[in-house]
Amino acid sequence: MNLAHQQTAEKIENLLKIRFAPIELKVINESHIHAKHKEAKKHPKAGHFRIVLVSSDFVDKSLIQQHRMVYECLAELMQGSIHALALETRAP
């Protein structure tokens, strides 16, 4: 596993724990699946991640609002460390 991707996954997890106090949180590094893609070769430190996040912060929020909240939380990482992000969010 690429050390940069592992560190990014840890940062994602920490930021989401602080922001959302999740009931369930999974940060899955899928960078290895995309390692041979053109963009992955151009930007090897930018990874692909899948997030499963269940939080009471999402109560009465639409799926779009939930995703915007996550993107806002991870905005800094989206500028370089995250190339792609798949989100599965829901309220408990």
C-alpha cells in the first residue's frame, strides 16, 4: 500500500470523527484498483477512497446536503491528496 494513501486515509478518518461523531465510519482505500489509470500515474499521491458514514448530523438532510457536508469537511484534502471519493452517507 502506498504510504501517502495510507496517511490520507488516516487523515480522512480523523477529520470525519471530529466533525461528525459517527455511529459508523469506514474509510476504504481503493487506490490500488486505479493504480494503472492515466490520472493515477500523473498524480501518484492522490488516492481513491470510499467512505461509509452514519451520523446523527445527517438527520433531516438530503443526500446532496450530506455529501456537501462531507466535501466541506475534507475540502483541504480534496485539493491534492484525494483524487476520487465515493460516499455512502445516511442518518441512523
